[in-house]
Amino acid sequence: EFLVSRARFSGPCRSGAVGVNIAGTVLAPVPYAGVQLWIVFQNVYGVSVVGGTLDGRGQAYWACRRAGGGSSCPASTRSLTIYRSRNVVIQGLTSVNSAGIHVTVQASTGVAIVDTVVSAPGDSPNTDGIHVKQSSDVTIRNAVIGTGDDCISMVEGSSDVWIQGVTCGPGHGIRRVTRSNPVHPLLISV
């Protein structure tokens, strides 16, 4: 086990052969330090993140929310964020007990999330499994997702999202939020 505070991998990085291999379990700091983004890959190209477990240790945050702490609870932490990146592969990753969203893909293109496990108790508040926002050409394949909120959510201007071989539950399923910029096209194969 490895305790990792906030970590940001920032590009530009265009090597096409950068790999991050996680061997073991990476633990988030507690108590839920109020950091909104725990591990971030930003402006990277051709990066792969392989294996390992991210443990967001969100239990104290969930307890605060369940107790009606409202504004006295800090903002929830997103465990892994891919932001403004291209051609990223996340493979064989397990994410457990995120205080908030487990994996966020935002403003990115060509992201593949494969052979992934996401797990949080069914009563954990707002723990989306995989959240896709303003991104295109996103593949989510062979995933087992159980959370207290949406297994997969897609919002605001995402396109070309392909979902295949996903087992969802507990959770609210796969949700497409259509506001002014709907998600299209969306292909789901079970």
C-alpha cells in the first residue's frame, strides 16, 4: 500500500509510449482532505495507466453526507481524472471507495477504459463510477461497476461513446444527461 496525496501528471507529453504501472494499492489521504481532484492526468497524449487499485477511502465523507452535514462537508474528491488529453488507455484498474466520482474523462479524445472494476457501497452518496464530459471517441469495455449513483454518466457535449460488456449494480445504471448539448452518437452493446 502506498499513501499518495494529490498527484498531477501534466503535459504536454506526446511520446506515445508513456506508461504508468500501478503495482499494489494507492491510498487517498484521510480525512477526506477537501481536495476535489486526487490523481489527474492533464494534457497528456498516448499515455497508458495499467493495473493496481485506487482506494479513495471515502467512508468519512459519506458519513458526513449521510448525517446531513450539508455545507459543512467539503466537496467530494474525484479519484482519477483524465483532462484535455488524447489517446489514453486505462486498463486493469480497480477503483474502490471514492468519496465522489471514481473516474472522470473530461475534454478528452480517444480514451479507452478496459477491464476495470469500480466499487463503492450502494448507499454511498454521489459516487458515479465513470463520468464522461465534453469528450469524444471514448470506449468503456469489460467493466464491473457497483456504486451509490450512476454506473456510467455522460453529459454536456460528449460524442462517440461506446460501451460494451459492462456489468452494473448496485447503481442507477447508465445515464445520459441531455441538456443543451446532448451525447451522440452513443452505442451500448451488452
